[in-house]
Amino acid sequence: MRSLTQLANFVRVKPRPPALPEEDGRVVALFKNRAELKKAYSELQEEVFRLKDRIKQQEGATARVQEMLGALESRLGLVETAYPALVFYQLRALWQLGREIIEQFVTELTSQQEERERRAHLAESNRRQFARRQATQSRLRAAETAHADAQALHADLTATRAKLTRLWHYFKRRDVDKRLQAAQAAVGECAYALNEARTAAETFEQEAAPEFSGLSLEARRAINLAAVAYAEVLCVRLSGTSLVALAKEATGRREPTEAYGERDGCEALIAQIAEARAMLTGRVNVAADVRARTERLRLVSRYRNAGDTAPTPESIALSEGDVLGANPVQAHAAPLPNVLAEDTWDLFRVLLR
């Protein structure tokens, strides 16, 4: 019998001890770390693919630039093609100069107008803040006075009630009790009003001054009209030549063209471009010309939407008898462009939004 018991104990399967809480936590943390590592690895793979694509794009851009430089070297190596290339890049530089002049003009106007509107905004904010502070302080003083008066009346009635102790004071006590009850309610109401007035005063003192939101719509429209007027002034100064059209055409091309003629014609164009640069950078009568053209634009400009800052191109088209027509050009001059419709001097990049 004893041997059978020992055999049963030997054969019996012992239960597995339960897992410790620390081991469960380690297993959960291990799986979390594994998931995070897989996510990080996937993100790194995506970043690697993105970088490879950017490298390919950059290699393509570099190859195109090298091809352009090689073609330019080939052109500059021959007299027949070197002069047209010089004219081409000088025309592009002329166009860039016009845009830079207008950009600088717009930057100066924007800075000046922002300073004026910022000062006006600060003055208006101070005026409103002063008016609100006065109203808040007046309300607080009125609440304090009303609360003090209510407390004084309640104290007087309380003192009067304390003196009415005789039997024949019954009716007086009843009347004083009614008045005392009303005075107590008035004290509570005045205390509530005083607390609200103090809270409003503290909230007002903690309020930050309103920030300047930027140029107004009217200011941006005025600056844009001035920029359009300046673009017209630059075109008028070159109205005796075809340089504006040539510069626009050159800016739209990526490589030089041989359409500028032989060496003599190219040298003449180069000299003409030098004179044009001097005319564009000249400041004589610029302010008066821009002011006159801005006034014309202000009268004729129309906007598609109420929030637009640039006028419609068709509304500022030149017409007979306008300001530009007051300066007749030479017989062989190119027609004056609608600077906004034709985006002369890359005007749309300069205008304020």
C-alpha cells in the first residue's frame, strides 16, 4: 500500500506556478518596444525613399544646369553667338532691375504705412482703454458708495431696533423690523454688485492690449495702385524703345537666342540697355509721375470682390486722353502695355495680397 502511494505521488503532474506580475510587465513592455521599433523602422525606410527621390531630382537639376553651362560656354566661345548671349542676359537683368525697383518702392511704402497705421491703432486702443477704464472705475466707485450707504443704514436701523425694548414700542419695533429686513436685502444686493464691479475691474486690468492686425485693405489697395503706377512710369521711360518687350521675351526663355542680329546690332542693343538702366534708376520727377498715374488708377480701378487688393486688369487699361497719353512717344515706339494684364516687371509677385 505504501509503495502504491509513492508511485502515485511520482506519477502525479505538478501544476505550473503562476507567473509573477513583474514578468507579465516585462512581456508587455517587450511587445510595446517591438511595436515602436517596427514603427520607427518603417518611418526611417520612408524617409530613406524620400531622400533618394530628392537626390534623383537634385541630380537631374544639376545635370540640366551643367548642360546649360556647357551650352553657354559654347556660345561664349564663338563671336557669332557670344554677343547675342550677352544681349540676352542683359535683357533679363534689365527686367530684374525693374522688378527690384518696384519691390523696393512697395517695401518702403508698406513700412511707412504700417508705422502710420500702427500708431493710429495704438492711439485708438489707448482711447478705448481709457474710456473703458473710466467706466469701470466709475462703476466700482458707485458700487462701493452704494454698499457703504446700505451698511450705514443697516447699522442705524440695528441701533434703533436695539433701543426699542419697552412694551409700548411694539408697533415701532415692527416697523423697524420691516425696514431692517429690507436694509439687510439691500446690503446683500450691494455686496453682490460690488463683487461684480471688482471682478470686472480686475479682469480689465489683466486684459492685454489688442495687437495690430496688419495693413488695412484700403492701404494695401493704395500701395498696389502705386506699384502699378510705378510700373507704368518705368514703361513710359522706355517707351521710345522695344526693350520692355524684348526683356519680357528674354525672361520667358531659358536659353539665349540668336534673334538679336549681328555684332553691330548687338553692340547697339547693349548700349541701349545701359541707357535704359540709367533711365530706370533715375529719380527725377518719379514722385510726381507716380502720384499722377496713381490718381488716374484710383479713379478707374475696379475690383472683382470686396476683399481683393489688386484691381482687374481690364479696368486700368489705357484709354485716349488719360495721363499716359499726355506724353506722346516716338513714331517707332512700341505700344505701352497694360502692366497688370501682361504682368510687366513680374508685377504680381510684388503686389500685396
